[in-house]
Amino acid sequence: MKLSDFFEKHVRVFTCNSLIIIGEVIDYYPAIGTESGEDEIDIFPNGTNHIIRVKESEILSIEELFL
């Protein structure tokens, strides 16, 4: 799973803390540029005005949604 493959796509993300996030990936951060040292993505969830940043280690599974 490469998080960069999901940039600007609609996704469903299952996280290790039991969250299911459905929305558009609006930004991708490679590991070399993050404090955590791992890839991260920003998701703009459907129906909200917030952005959720998710680290690669927090993701159990991610799938593209075809709308």
C-alpha cells in the first residue's frame, strides 16, 4: 500500500483506533518531510469542515471508492 497512490481520490480508511473515515485525500506527505518519519495523508471527510491527518502506521486498510 503506497499512500501516494490515493492522492486526490475518494477513499474509505479503517484505522487502528476503530475509526472509519470516508472522504477525499487532499494532501500527501512523504516520510522524509514529516516529524513522525512515516508517510501521512490528509483526508477531507464527506459532510464535515475538518481535515484529518492519518499516519501510515494508523491505517489498517484503505480502499479507493469509485463514485
